[in-house]
Amino acid sequence: MPIVNKDRLSVHQQPHNTKLISLALSHSLRTQRALFLTQLKSALQLLQHTQQRFVLLLIKVDNIAEVERNFGSDLSNKLITSIRDHLLSLTSSNDCLVNLQGDEFALLKTDISDADSAVDLAKEIQSQFRFSFQVSHYKILCTSSIGISLQQAPHSVSQVLKDADIALKNAQQQGLGHYHLSTALPTPSQNPRAIQQQEKLTRAIINNDIQPYYQPIIQLNSNQLIGFEVIAHWHEESQYNQTTSDNDRNFISLAENTDIIIALDLHIIYQACLQLKKWHDSHADNQQIMLTMNLSAKHLILDGAVEHLIFIIQQQQIPPSCLVLEFREHQCMAYNKYCIRALEKLRQVGVQVGLDDFGSGFSSLNAFFKYPIDFVKIDSHFTNRMLMSKKDLSLIRVIRDISHDMGFKVIVEGIENKQQHVKLVELGCEFGQGNYIAKPMDYRQVNRLLEI
């Protein structure tokens, strides 16, 4: 294991790798530091080609300066050696542990790919500091602060180090002996066109150019309207795309790859809740109307985001049970504990939770047991193929049965013709939506539908 004893790697100026390596004071230290940077580069290359995630932890011994003042530098150096040995006991042969400076270590682990495991490792490391270290004739008690950077998308070496450094600073701001997980998600392209598109999207949100559209959801056996799925619609952009769905994919994908998605979701949810309040107040028959809305996983993993969301909902004074906030499992896979905790907060205030696009991508039946959910939305790909594929038809039947047994309601997406509608009624599916039922509409069209 390479142990580098001096000169922490500079991450603030984002230097080239050769500059980082040149900070070492001797040929031996340069070699060890180069090995660490080489392993970090290799982990990034592997991430780019195989999507194999890794984690970098910065571990800071909180009170080493106090130890040096009270006992001298010789004993503090021995303490660092003892701490290093404890850290080494938690590593495997594929890990890389580096002493960046006297009181700070970096640990690179390529066998950890999710946030839960990374946090568990940080807790295990901090547990090593709950007992005093025997150094010479003294027992010395220390604490550690840990910054955790879980890498999910290719970045530069200096950016990875910077992410971990920011996480460490956030941990230290909480006090001694804390850890902080960086929620570094894929970095958007910084070419001029991408920046221009982001600025245009941000202006559209501020100028209220992006509005909620509403696609009806019905009870399949009676055709009774039960609510609407809320879809963000940017009228200006839709003029340059063939279909509304193309438009949605374009700008929502851009927003999802940046923190703009937080502002966009809050904007749409605020407008939709405001409109739902008007519909509820307009007539007693409308008070059972519900809205389903897709929610980016960033609301579930960023500090304070879900609380802000709850504040907006409560501000509108609508029954929280009339809202179903939907998430996609594949977005939450790396942050299970945080997502589950956030979803439980939503349910505690009465908001219902939906598992969206079930059956697509990484979605699995394990999600039924893992997440607190009330609704399951069957992905439209199953609906599109079910009349031609016995497998897809059987899968819809299985999802329906398991959902009903577990108390979940089922909404089938993508109903495009009468034959699909009839077959889903035969299968006993409860609710459905799709262009055959009705296309997305603005609030004025909904008003006419509700005869307001």
C-alpha cells in the first residue's frame, strides 16, 4: 500500500496530473503518489468503459495538532502510524491508501459501487476511533472527519479530488467526528452550446414558459376519471420537435443532468398543486381528483430538497393523499437508504408514492419490498407488446397479482387502442392512461372536461 507522508494533493487549482505528482519531495514519494494517481486514473477509465463505480474517502484526524502541542511531533508521528495500521486493516489488496499529509489520508476503493456501502465503510472507519490508540506509554483518543465521493460518471482526476475535498469540508462543518457523502452526479457538458441550452431552460422556468399538462387517468372497467398525470410542457420547444414526447425527453433530459431539475420539478409541482386546489374547490364531485407527478431522485438524495417539496405541498392546503409522487428505481439504486428515508418522509405527511415505469431498465420485483410505495405504474413497453407477446401479457398479470397481494394500486401506461383497453379490463387491471384514453391537455381543456 503506498503511504505518502507529506504535501497534500492540491485540488483547488485543478492542476494536471504531472503537477500533482511533482508536489512530492523525493523520488520515493513521487513514485508512491504517482501510483495513487495512476490507480485513480485507471478507476476513472474503468468507470467510463464499464460503468463500474468507485469511492474515494478523505479521512482527516481531527485533533492531531493538539496531540503534537501536548506530546511533541515524535509521538504524533507514531500516532499517525498507528492510525494508518488500523486503516490498513480495513483495506483489501485492490485498495489504495495514501497519507496525503500528516493528519489526512485518502482511501480509494473500487469494490464499492453504492452510497450505502460507502457510508457503512465510513462508519466502520470512525468506529476505529472510538477507542484510544496506544502510543508509547500513552492512550490517546482521536476522532476523524470523512469526506466521501462516490463516482458515478467520468470526471477528471482533479475533479474527483475536489469533490472529496468539498465533502470533507462539509463533514467538518458539522463538528468533530462526522462524515459527509458527496452526491456528485454526471457532470453536464460544458461546451458553449450546452451552457446556452441550460441558460435558455433556466430562463423558461423563470418566465413561466414551461407549464404543466395533464393526461387523464381512468378506472379501466368504468371509464371513470380518477385523476391526471402531470407532464411538463415547453410550448416553444415543442414547435421544433415532431411530438410532445420528443420535446419532453429533450429538455427534461437536459434538466435531469443538471441541478436545473430541482427548480423545474418545484415549478411544475407548485403550478399543478395550485390548479388542483382550484379544481377541488370548484365542485364537490372534483374533490377526489388526484395528480401523479414524476419526481427526480435528486429530491430524494440532496439535503433539504424533500423538505422544501413538502413545504410547497402543504402551502397549497390540498389533501396530500391526492398527490402521488413517482420515482424511478434505477435513479435510486446508488442511494437506497437516502431515497427510502425521503420517501418515508413524504408518506408521513400523507403524500402517496408511486414506482414509475416498472419493468423498464433496472426495475425489479425487489423494489416492491425495498421501497415504501402505494402505486405501481406498468411501463408502456409491456402495453405496446402485450397483444403480440404472451410473455408480456403474463408479466402484466404477475405484476397485477403481486401488487394487489401487497396492497399496491396498479396504473398501466401507454394504452394506444381499444383492444389494449379491453384486454387490460379482462386482466383485472384497475387504472390506465394513454393517448387512446386522452392526450395530455392544458388546464383550460381540463376545465372543459370537468365542465367548470
